[in-house]
Amino acid sequence: MDKIKLVGMEFYGYSGVLPEERVKGQNFIVSLTLSIPRIVAATTDNLSDTVDYSQVFDIAQMNVEERSFALIERMAEQIIIDVLHAFPMIESINAVIEKPDAPIEGHFQSMQVDISRSREEMAEWLHE
């Protein structure tokens, strides 16, 4: 399985359980690993034979900046659904969402979720 990785995409959004998170907003860091059976563009050197990274970036950005979720678990799942829907060649996705500014007392680098889904298990969401 070939992989395309988009690592450390930084966005500012208004998601969280606490009301102030939805008003004040905070930083989110999104990393995605896209698994593709064979990236044909590796031999053709043609963008139409692979995943357009800028479109995947736009999907992640839209979900973080324009939508609001209580949980980053749900944010990750929605990004996965939207990317799988946009790119049929992707077999599975791993999404890591980080909240470096989570409203928790103490010292930490970030709070994260790490969710992986395959096209097969998401078929009902994708209407395939």
C-alpha cells in the first residue's frame, strides 16, 4: 500500500465541549495519512493519477475552520468521510487531530485523537 502524508496542517477553529472554546476558538493541528493500493502517478508523473494535496488540505481546513464539533473525534471522522468521498482511489485514511491549547490545567504538548478508517467500513457514510 502506497501512502501520501499531509503532516502538521495548522488551522484555527471553534470546536470544543466548553462554550468558551466555541466562542474564543483555538489552534488545531491535523495530520492525514492516505493509503492507496498503487499511486499510478509515481510512474506517469501526472496529477490526475494521484490525490491533489491542495484539495485534501482544503477539506481539512473547511472542517476545522467552518464547522464546529464538540469533540475532535467527530472532527476526525468527518474529515475522513469527506476525503474518502472526494477521492475514490484512497483505500483508507489515518487522521490525527491535535489540540495544543486544550483547556486543561497542566503542562502538555497537545491532546490528540488518532483514528483510522477504511473505505469498506465507511461505505454506508459514503453511499457506495
